[in-house]
Amino acid sequence: MARIKGALATRKRRNRTLKLAKGYFGGKSRLFKTAKEAVWKSGQYAYISRRLKKRDFRRLWITRISAGCKANGMNYSTFMNGLKKAGVTLNRKMLSEIAINDAAGFTALTEKAKAAL
């Protein structure tokens, strides 16, 4: 029986890693060992950043809502408390869009929040 070597599988695996490392600086795009390390590390960064993105966007939305509240003589926490008591169930993403694009609508929401308190 002939001995089967893994040359094809090894070459495919290495080429796949080198393809993922395309555009990296220096030997990280050409040498398998360093490319493997760079691809592995970039995968870690990508995994972490997918979670951080959610946190960053929430911070941005809260900042925008807070700016809209201050323009209407309120602070963020009392505004959100008033909306909750008024039964308004808009999420922060939509509230920030309203604060940016529809100042009159956001003013109406702040009045509703003040009335509920």
C-alpha cells in the first residue's frame, strides 16, 4: 500500500492563511509562521471589536440624546425616567435619530416626559 502524504492539504491550509494575511506589512504577508500569528491575532481583535462596537454606539446615542435634552432644559436621566413613566418605549437609537433629525418631535417627547414626572 502506498503511503499518502499530506502535501496537498498542507499547501491548501497555508495558502488559505496567506490569503487572509494579504496586505499585511513585511513578512507577515509572505511567511507562513508569522502570517499565521498575525491572522490569529487579527481574529482576536475582530472578535473583541464586534462587542465593543455595541458599547460605542450606545455611548454615542446617549450623548446625542443628552445634548437634545439639555437644549430643552432637561438632563438625560430625568428624561429617560419620564419617558418610562409616560409609557414611551422608544429605544436609544431611535431617540438619538429623532434628536438629530426632528427637533420639534424631540421637544414634544421632552414635554411628555416632564408631564409624566
